[in-house]
Amino acid sequence: MDDETFDSLVDAALAGIPEQLLALVDNAVLLIEDEPPASEPDLLGLYEGIPLTERDSWYSGALPDRIFVFRRPTLRLCDTYDDVVDEVAITVVHEIAHHFGIDDERLHELGWS
């Protein structure tokens, strides 16, 4: 799968999130990278930042949170185009959920792991 197609799948996954929820995302960017950190080569996504639930009056002037989707591990994991579509959607929702302060255990309970 070429980069442009993968990027369009990430865009589609974002478009699938209700507008009311996306409107609550604050000071965050979504980035698509080829590879995750070398220490975690199979990582599909990553949230780096301060979740909304942990922000307080001290939170101002901070750099944006970063939500990463990693292209190559996703493509290595998936066998078909439809698998990639599904995995990208899960990864995007999963990492945005971290921005809202939802941890991996709760995401697993909700079926988003």
C-alpha cells in the first residue's frame, strides 16, 4: 500500500469519529510516521502528551500533544486492505482515547485494544 492510500485511511478514520467528540480534542496533532521507536518495533500507535483529565490551570503554552499512527508495523500486521482499514480505525480511536485520559485497561474492556 502506498503512503497516500494509507494517509487517506487515517483521514477516513478521523472522519468516522463524531464531530462533537473531535471538537473536544485540544492542543493535539495527529502524525503518520513510517516506524515507531526502535524499542517498540511492533507499535501501531502512540499518544505523547498530557491527557485532558490531567490538565489543570497550570496547563498553558504547552506544545501540542502528539498522536502517532505507524504505517509499516500496521502494514506488516495486516493481510488485506480491509484489515488495514480496520486496524487504522482502531488505532486512531485508541490513541485519541488516551488524549481523553482513557487507559489501555479500560480500552480493552471496551473492546478497543
